[in-house]
Amino acid sequence: MIKQYWQSLSRREQWTLGVGGIFLMVFISIYWVWLPLANSNKMLQEKIAQDQPLISWMKTAVSTLQGSHETLHSESLVGNLLPALELQLSDGAAGKRDAVLTAISAEKVQIVFEEIEFDNLILWLGKLEQQGALVESARVGKVGDLGMVEAELVVGVQG
């Protein structure tokens, strides 16, 4: 049926329909394929530009953490986890931030920081690990200013 219709058209009409079909295919490929991809690429580039300050801060934090070789307290956390954590936090080991400590068991403590600098938190957690503690679970979320986080940790004794 379509073949008969096509053959019944004059050469000029066939040429017009062929050129129109090509323009239609170009139009469809531009508006349904190329433009959505271009818009997606543009949005991703904007997201990268928006996240650049955070990425720069993270790189600085990593280099600071890797370069930090502070001496550790000689006390061990094994056997007296809650008092040792309270003592460290009162000494400003986590950047003089208020924390709520709750003993879950003799060897597990939940620590909640409403606001703490991410760098200080990571440094302090590294010290805890070297002293015999293990972070069993952690929930960290961004709060307000750049570099500030809220954290909820469960710390236990290794071994």
C-alpha cells in the first residue's frame, strides 16, 4: 500500500518528501538526543563548579591529616573507655567541642557531637584507634559553616 502510494507520486513529490524526511530526522536527533545531552553536560559542569570549594577544602583537610604526627597520650582506652573518653574530651582532644557520651556497655560508648570541625574529629578518631579503640558505627552530616559537621559515633574497645 505504501509502495503503491510512493510510486504514484511524481519525481518532484518523491524528492520533496525525501528531503523533508531528512530534515525531520535531523530535527528529531537535535532536539531529542543532542540538546538533552548538552543540557545534562552543562548541569554537571555547574555542579562541579559549585562543589569546587568543598573539594579544595577536602584536599586541604587530607593533607593536614596526613601531615599530622602529634604525640599521643600514653593511656590506653582498654578497660576504662568511658572515663578515658571523658578525660580526652575535657582536655580538648576533639577541638573543645561539647559532646554527649552515653555508655552502651562496659566496652561501648555512644558519642554525639552537635557541631564539630571535621578535621578535629578525624584527628581525634585516629588517636582513638592508635590507643585501642574502634569506631563501630558513625553517622556524620554537614552542618552550617564549611568544615563543620554533626556526628554520632559508637566507639568500642578493639580485640
